[in-house]
Amino acid sequence: MVTDSDFVEFSKSYSPDSSMVLIHYGIDLGAFGTGTAGTAIIKCIDSTKNLVPSTINGTFTDVKWINNKSATANYDIIPDLRAGAPSKIVNKEINGVKILIKPYDHIGADYKLKIEHLETSPDGKNQLVAYRYSNGKELTPIHISIVPKNSKIPRYGNFYIGEQTSDCILYGIWDKQNELLFFSNKRDSDMVNYYVIKNHPAIRYQIIVNEKKYGNKYLWTE
């Protein structure tokens, strides 16, 4: 049973007039660390009460005040892209505070495309492209697309989009049958299929675990 002592406060931010507070909190999972619960938007005088009814869940991140009656929050559209589903972005209101929801995809306006790997299939028809975006300080997760030879690279991977904590797919090549071989490690290989795009190009693939070469890797590596 979860009690008040199981909750961990990560940060808090007061409205300009200090009447309301944003409390970003999670649940203490013991040896497993902490899990994000969300951000509560509540009157300061009520901050010792149950936060759950006043919480915008962990799907929405980077909640910030605009003024005393409004705030912004980011909605990560990457899971929707993987699922092939349209993002349903609807503004919310909690305790009289209007929350403007903004789509977020980890690709900042100052980020530039960085190709990690480009390889043409043996039959010459398609190209495997592994790429990410960078602003010189931070990197996005890996994107993997399969496109007809010399075609434009799509903004988002049409075959795979990695996760922020690890690319999970750490390298990839074509085999002689024009199918894909993706390489991973024991830690991340089970997660790969969660990040494959649902309606990806109809090309078969295998996930090969190579602990010796990729056991300590988190990013795509040649």
C-alpha cells in the first residue's frame, strides 16, 4: 500500500503571486530508485493534502508558470509516432489554472541532423539510415529509417526511434537477403521491439545480442 512516506518531491515552483505551487514528485521505489508520478498544481495552503486529484500525470513534462492563472507543459509525441497514432493534444485545467499543452519531440530548433550510418541494401533499392539530432551539447535518441536509394531522410525514424536513456539498437547492417541485422546487448535487447515503429517498412529484421562488443554501450556505435 502506498502512503505519504512513499512520495518524493523532486522540485517545486511558486506562481508569481505565491498563492499556488507546482510540485513535481514521484514514488520511492526503494532499490529500484524513483518513478515519476507527475506534477501537482495546488494552492499553497493545500500543499499538505492529497496531491493525486490535483496532478497532471507524468506524460506531461516541464510544467512551468506563465502567470498566476496559467502554465505550460510539454507532451512527448514520440510514443504516438511509434504507435502510428495521431497525438491528441488537449489543454487542461487544474484548480483554476489553465495548462497550455505543447507538442515536444526532443528536436530543438537549433538542432542539426547528424547521420551515424548510411548503407545501401545489396539489391541497390533501399538505404538504411541511422541518424540523430544535436545542438553541439545534447543528442536526441537514435532514429532509424529505411528509404528508397537517394530519397530524402524523414524527420522522424520510419523504422525505429530510440529512447532517451539508451539507443537500445547499437548498430545495424543489411544482410545478403536484403534484410536487417540489428545489434544490441543483454541489458537493452528486450526493449528494442517496444521502440520499433508499428507501421514500419515491410523489411524483416533480427536482433543480435553481442555482449562482448556492445555490453557497455548506450549509443549507436560503428
